[in-house]
Amino acid sequence: MAISEAFFERVDAGRFLATEYTRGPWDPGSQHAGPPAALLGRAVEEREGARSDMRIARITYEILRPVPIGPLEVTTSVLRAGRGTEVVEAALAPAGAAPVMLARALRIRVAGEAVPGVAPGPQLPPPGEVGPTPFFPVPWETGYHSAMETRFTEGAFVSLGPGTCWMRMKVALVAGEETRPLDRVLVAADSGNGISSVMDFGRYVFVNGDLTVHLHRHPVGEWACVEASTSVDAGGIGLADARLHDEKGPIGRSAQSLFVAPRS
């Protein structure tokens, strides 16, 4: 049976069906955390009563357990509402079950008055200057790896060490709905550990239990770039740290805490 050209299909206002394009590299029944991260980010921004004069400055995800491919429910709640900031929580759960992923977002009011802008760094080589780069070998045909276009300006998925990778979604986040620049950044940000892997994928797992994304500028365009490096302690705890870019320049940072262990 053909699947939608999207990561998710909307069932109703708060319910979604994950497609095979969400499948990650670790388990055939579990999602890559990028698509559900983007879904929760969209829920924060689109919840009923959301203020249009605020945008996400920081969003932290707790991945409580593997996110299954199947029916899912999204709920949101406001934890703190202030004049200049608010904190919103979103939860993702299989139908009738406990949440498998939580997001807590800090939204900051966009200033109406002009403030000086500060350019934090140079632009990277644009994605048009480099060719497509394949993912590391994945034992199934359809998944996150087939739904994303990737172009490295430094490193590669099959090379160990730091990497810089432009990423573009080839399918929509939600079938029949507009894909937004914030969706594209949040789908890509969870790939920092794969882009900058320092361990052989065939011999080790290096999965993240969380993801934090800071954005000082709202992203634009179809491409998001993850400029990542990974550090791992001999005790099996790692950190993937990344600068995030769009085609206009730097937009923020992301970080993932990693569980690292030999494959059994």
C-alpha cells in the first residue's frame, strides 16, 4: 500500500498517524526523533490561543522511550504566561498510553521597536555548491534516511569525526499542509550525532535521550544546516553539539546527550 508523501497524516486536531518515512536507523518499529520533534514544535506554535507576537527561542525535548510508528496524540499546555515570555509544554503519546516524548518551549515576544542586529558568524558554503551525500547503510528501504536530502560540506555519514551537513525535507511534515522553515530546522536538528559520529555505526549505538534547540533568529528557506561535533567519555556518555544555519547564516545551536554502548 502506498504511503503519504509526508512524515505524518492528520486524523483530527490532535491526532496523527506516523508514516514509514519517520522510521529511524535503530529499530524498524521506531521513529527517528526529528519528525516528532518538528510535530511537537508545530503544536506549540499552533495551539489554540497562541500569541502571534511570540516565537520559539528554546525548545527542549525529553525522549522518554522509543516513539512508535503508528497512531499518536499531541497535547499542549501553558506552564507560564508572561508579558514578554511564556513556557509551553507539549506531549506526544500513542493513543491511550503514557507520553513517549515531551517538549518544553520558551517563547519570547518579538520586539516591536528596532534593536541592533549582531551577525554571529560567517555563512557556510551553500548547498548548491556540493552534491548529495548518501546516509550510512540502513537495513530498510523507507525511513527518515529516504525522506531527507543531505549535502555535506565537511565530513560524511560514513566518516568519523565532525561534520557539516545541509538537509532538506523531500516530504511534507503533515500530509496536505504547508511545511514551514521551523519544521525543517527541528526535523534536521536531531541528526547531529549521526552527522558527527565518532563511533562505528555497525559496532556501537549512540542514541540520544534528549535534544535542546536554541534559536536566536527565525529560520528561512528550505535548507537547514547542522555543523556538529561529538565527544564521548569512556563511561559511555556522549554529547553532540551543533551550530545551526540557514542559507542566510547562523540561526542557533542544538545539543544532544548520548547513550553510547557496544551493539549486542
